[in-house]
Amino acid sequence: MDKLKTYFTSIGFDHSTSGKVAERFQQKTFNKGDYFVTEGKTTLQVGFVADGQFQYYATTMQGEEKTTYIALQNSFIASLLSYLTETPARENIRALTNATLWTIDKKNVLNLQNEIPAFKNFYVQLLEWQLCCIDKSRFDFITLPAEQRYEKLLKEEPALLQQVPLQYLASMLGITPRHLSRLRKKM
């Protein structure tokens, strides 16, 4: 719970409030390959990645996995559409490594928003940030060639390039691992 408290303190919550917020979360451990979200099932939880990595992916009609994002330590994860609309998830989120996640259910999120105004502000900002990231990545995927998408990833999220296996990054960029290797050598 210390990582969670430290996170909330680092973004401006006082020590007491950080503790009150952290108390609403539950720790869960995941082995590599375990699922936090499963496509087709409704999820009403948000998670904070204390340790490890989580892969967001969807399965195509041909049965191929397409990685849409990799979440690293000190980030929040959720299937936003499922969480917000209480409908079945269209994606999977699974642990790429052994991982520790602090989860909170929607009911506790709503209670915290009513009890702690600063948490409500945090929550709104978190959702806005996530929506902007989704929109930006969607737009980039449609309008930018692979080389420019790679350059943006290199500039904006270098930790992914250092920590995540090549095949997942290539899938995220919409290219083959071989093409990604050529781009990396070229840069």
C-alpha cells in the first residue's frame, strides 16, 4: 500500500487523504498471463499498477492478437468502455509479467468522489487524460506512417521501448517485429 500512498502524495494529496484513498483499494497479485479484464465480461474495477506490466489487446476475426497498449508501473488500467457503461469489455488486459495491482471497484470510486473533493478532481482528470490518449493514438494510427508512429513512441514513451518485448511494441505500432527491427536500426 506504500506505493499507492506515495503515488497519491506525489500528485498533491496530503498524507492523511492519501491514506484514506489507499484504504479503498485492494491488492491483487497476478502471474504472467493472468487476466485483469477478459473480453466479453463486464468489469467495474480500475487498477493501479504497483509492479509489472499489463497488455491491452483485442482479438481479430482471424484470431490474431492486436496489442493496443502496454501499461507499466505507476499507471492506472481499466477497460474504460466496460467500466463506464457497465457493458462487456471489447478488449483483454493481461499481465505480461508477474505483477501487483491495487484495484478499486466503481462503488468505492463513487464514494470517494462524494467524500473527498480532491479525489473527484483527480478522477475527472484521469478520465480526461485517458480519453485524450486514446483519441491521440487512434488519430496517429490513422494518419501517420509507421516510422513516425515509432518516433513518437520513442519520444513520448521511451520506457516502453526499454521494458516491453519487441513483438508487443510492433503489434502496438501496427507493423511486424521485423519491420520494427529495421526502424530501430535506422534510428
